[in-house]
Amino acid sequence: MVRIVFFGTPAFAVPALSALIASPHEVVALVTRPDRPKHRGQHVAPSPTRLVAEAHGIPALTPEHLKAPAFLSTLEAVRPDLGVVAAYGKILPDAVLAAPRLRVVNLHASLLPRHRGASPIQAAIRAGDRVTGVTLMRVVSELDAGPLLATVEHRIGPDDTAADLESALARLAADLILRQVGPLIAGRLDEQVQNHASATYAPRLTKADGQVDWTRIAQAVHDHVRAMNPWPHAFSYLNANRYVIHRTAPTSPPRAGRPGEVLEASGERLVVAAGDATAIHVLAIQPEGRRTMTARAFLAGYTVHPGSRFGPTTAP
């Protein structure tokens, strides 16, 4: 049995944390991001991992600064053998990496060195990758650059959203860490240095990243919509009104059109021109401040004329 300190914040980290809690090993502390305001009401809410830890009587540490002497003293006092990181959200300084007796490892939601950074799941979908996975790596001070210990692959479905893929990879991460804790503590996992020249980066997303670029081909627009679901959501403007686009499918255009141009707007067919004479069928759309609608429900309640254009602002 080893004493584990777990670093993690969002829902992605919950299956791995729960699996370790249920294992023969002892999770002696959780380190998670401080409580933040959430949703429109801006109510302060604990992280998903903190809810799990506190339900099992595990102390949750929420340091603002990882180099703070009080936090480092508390971390050392729990005498961890192993540190496990899953989407914690901050780079761990050397003082934290030195606290566990053995090492600190990270469950990263990509096949490193591809998609290092804060949004690997969205990056894989947006890039059109067909396969991704989870990498177990030793943590070093440089972002996601440590040596590889184990990987597991997962095929990305053609209509998988970031929410779908996150759920699948979270389960794989939990299984991976359970299978590898024993070899880790026995020193039986060989380290493989990453090919740093092949690294790609997936920076933290902002709301602005959701904007649809209609000049890209239909498949790329479809991948973008999937990648932005559930946050920050794909969006575009039509006649100065902002619309969130939830579901799409590439489709055969009835004719060529300018990127963003509405080619069809009747029945359940809301078809928009994309780049290179391709087109997108918008399946679910949400007007600002309203509920999400199917294309049929949207066209029944809103007037949309073929020839009008989606774009970054008012259609030109």
C-alpha cells in the first residue's frame, strides 16, 4: 500500500480519484484549485474532485500559491509516497515535485507529445485526429514534457463531442492508473523520453475560440463545433444576432455559396456554405438567451432567408 496525494480539479479527474480511493492504496490528501464562481449566478462552488474527497473524509487542500510555506508544510506532513496528477490546472514547482517519496506522475488526455497543454481533448477533435488516448508520464517542471511511462489509445468517433471524449478518456485514465500503480512503486516501468521536436500545444480555451470560421471546409467546421461542446460552444452571427451552434453534419450543398451563406432554410434543412464549395447542415442551434432548438423548430420560429450570411459580425 502506498500513500497517494492526488492533484486534480475538474470532472475528468473524478474517475481516477474515485478508483484510487476504492483501491488498497491510501489517498492521504487532495490538492485542487480554490473554489471559483460558477454559472450565471456566480455562486462559489467546490471543484468536482473536492466533493468526492470530502465525501470520503479526505482532506482537500486548495492553495492559491503552490510555493506558499504553509501549503508545502502541510503537504510534507501527510508523508506521500506518490503524487498523481489529473487535470489539476497548474504547473507544479520543484518543491512540490520533491515532496512525494517516489515521484509525481500525470494522467494526460492525449498521446504525448501531441497536444501538450490545457485543452488536449478539444485540440484532438478540432485537428481531425481519429485516435487519441491517455498518457501516464513523470512530471517535470516543463509543461507536459516528462518521460512517458504508459499509454492507452482510444478511437474518436465521427460525431464525438469534447464532452463525449472527456468522459471516455476519464474512464481510461482511471483504469490506467490502477493498472500501473503496482509497477510504478516497484520500479518496473521504463521511461521513454518524448520526441520534443514532434510536440504540439493546446492552450487554454477562451470564449472567443468558439467563433466559427466558415472559410474552412465543412468537415473542419463540423470538427470545430464538436470540439467546442460543452464549452465555450461554437457560435456565429446572423443579421447581428448571436447564435450558438450545437450540432452539425457535413452535407452535399445544393449549390456553391460564399462561406457562411445560408443555402437552404426550410423544413428541417438549415444548410450553410463552408469553404471550398462544401456545406454544413446545422442540426441544433440556440438563439442568444433562448433554449436549444432543432433546425426545424428554429426555422418555424425565426425568419431566415437563403442568401443571408453567418459570420463574425453583421453579414456583409
